Amino acid sequence: MPIIAPGSWLNPDTKPDWTGIASIGRFVVATEGGRFERHHHDDDEVWMIWEGKGKILLEGSEQYVQAGDIVLTQAGDSHDIVEVYETLRGFFLESGLPAGGLVGHLHESESDAAGHDVPAAPVPRDFPAR
């Protein structure tokens, strides 16, 4: 059974033949120097936020996320991290490609592919308390 060390991720080139998972790994978007890019996938993706607070774009609307949240993105839905209030650390899993599907992050434009700085801001007053 493979162990996926921090800083690496399982992808179609490194995954065992027996798994249907397309990719799996961790992500960090820091309050200082954080970057992300708007993208979509040909498969469904699940994120688990285990630390931090931020705002994401999902299904065309901006939504707050925080530690403990699980985010589900449907194949084809554009998603992005647009603001962080505390460094976000999370886990992602892409479910597996349909026949003929493309691997990885797919972009609507070259500027999306280049990524963007994710601004850090104070926690908004309307951020949900848990």
C-alpha cells in the first residue's frame, strides 16, 4: 500500500493500477504568498479542510469554508480559492475519470492557468461561528 508523503500527491502517473482514484493529495493556501488557480475537472472532487478559514468560488457563488468542512465539486464545475483569513490546509480527492476524460486541472483561459495571488484579509464579521 503506498504512503503519500507531504509535498507529494498521487496522480495517474504514480497511482497503483488497482485504484480508481484519479488523484489525491494535500493543499495549502497561506495568508502570505498564497496562490491558487480557477479550474475544473472531468471528474468529481472532494476537499476536506482541516485547518484555516477562507472563501471559495463554487458553482458560481462565493462561500465561506473552515476547518471541518467537506467541499464537493461536480465534474465540470469551476472552483477557486478567492480569499484566505487563516492559512487553509486541506486534502483533495478526484474520484476517477470517465472514459475519455482529461487528467488534472482544466482551465477556461490562459490567465486562469497562470493562477493568481490569493489575498489575505481579516475574518469577516459575517463568517459563521462554530
